[in-house]
Amino acid sequence: MKKQDVVLIAILLALAGCLAAWFQLRPVEECIAVVEQNGQVIRRIDLDRQTQTEELALGGPYQVKLLVEPGAISFFSSACPDKTCIRTGKLTRPGQSAVCLPARVSVRLESGGTSGFDGVTG
């Protein structure tokens, strides 16, 4: 590789890093968590107005607990066999979602504004 190739690759990597940081750190208008069980909306939570941490327990064939924090929501515990819902981690941005299939519970984050994105991966 020539020196110019290395410089070009470094510039492209720096540009990609700046774009990734911009997408991660840009402000979001509002973040609403929509909690559903068996296809029915159980609760809508404005995560931006959440001031303290609380647990939300959902019954059913598998007991599920959600941890609601200022700006985030996550599956805290579940009686389901594989615990994939817990390993999903905290949801913090509109477009993110987590599902516990055995318990038939889903959480998705919506924005009050229009971000232009249908979903977020990663």
C-alpha cells in the first residue's frame, strides 16, 4: 500500500466515526415506550418525563418485569426459558424494540416527531 492509500483509509474511517457519533448523540424530540401483551397496548410511557426508576410487572403464562428508567426501558426479569428479552438490554432510541415471545410481551419505542426511520438495529 502506498502512503496516499493509508491516508485515504484513515480519512474515510474518521468520517465514518464522525457520522456514527452524530447518529448516536443527536437529540430526540420525545421517546414513548409502548408496552403490549397479547397484542393489546398495556401502557404507554413517556421516557423523557420519567423521573425515577420503577418496575412494571406483567402477569400471564410467564411472569415478566420491565425496568422503567429516565430515558430507558428494559426487560428486568422473565420466567421464559431462553431470556433473550433480557439480553436485548436497554432501549433508549425511537425505533428500537424488544420482545419476549413466550410471554407474548413486546416493548417498542416511538417518537412524537418524524425521524424518517422505520426501525433501529444495533
